[in-house]
Amino acid sequence: MSQGIDPRLQGEKGFLNFLYVAWKQGLGLPEPTPVQYDIADYVANGPRRGCIQAFRGVGKSYITSAFVVWKLLLDPSLNFLVVSASKSRADDFSTFTLRLMQELPFLNHLLPDDTGRASKVSFDVAPAPASHSPSVKSCGVFSSALTGSRADYLIADDIESWNNSQTQNMREKLSETIKEYEAIIKP
């Protein structure tokens, strides 16, 4: 476990506690709902490779973004790759992740500094060790930026859309593309 971190943010219930603080203090939202806590528990304690399916607006992306921040708080050496159907959607995820670090004062030490990458599409948290891979990187599902990428966690956030799955050929292209994810994830 990480040194100097509130013990309530560690362990099996650590992410649920972190989510509560992020929702209330960082975002000014009411306490997470039971469904949101269930999703958070699955993200934090479920299988290494999993899929979350829930109705639009339940907060899947917000919860997953908070998960990224929580994991970086516990281990700044981790690398996350966020992939979405569109580049702008992926960038929105990483921008929100940065914003969450800004909104919670106890996370400000994670904000990028002048020693690493510091854009919304690719950034390093300040305590991260030097690495070819950024702490968080965002790209579109068919982006050439996927080539050569490596990550401890790959977050496929809304990778299927009407625009990339209208025909059988498009669905096959998408299916082949996501097979590459296994080569991106660090063993």
C-alpha cells in the first residue's frame, strides 16, 4: 500500500470511499447511488478484464475516471490508455481525469509538472517515474497512436458507435482492432 495515504482510501473498500469523496467534495454531487457503488466495486475488485454495461447517464465514465485517479494516487507508476469511438470522447475522459485532480486538494500533488507530459491527451502525474508511456493517454479506437502503446490498464469507453458499426465490414474492422488490446496491456 502507498505511504502517507489515508488508510480509508486503501483496501477492498478504498475505492468506494474515494468515490464518495470525489462525488461530494470534488464534483459537488450527491452521494453515489447504490448502482454507482455496485459499478465502482466491480471496477475496483472485479476481474482484470471486464465489461460494464449500464443505462446511459448512470455515471460509468465518471466512475471509471475516478478509478484512474484513485489508482494513480495509490501507485503513480501505473499507465492508463483510454480508447473511445471518437478521439474527442477519449480526450474528454482524460480532461475530466485531470479536472478531478484539480478539484480535490489532496490530489493536487498528482497534477502534471514541467518534468513530464502535460496535455489533455497525454499526461504524466508529477510523482510518476520516467517512462515511455504516459500516466494517462487518450485516443480514438482506430487511431494510429495505438501502435506501440503500452499500459497497465486499457479503458475502452464507448468504443462502439453508430458511425463505426453500421455495416458488417465496419463491425469486423472494430472487432479486429480491439484484438490488438491484448498486445497493449502489460503482462
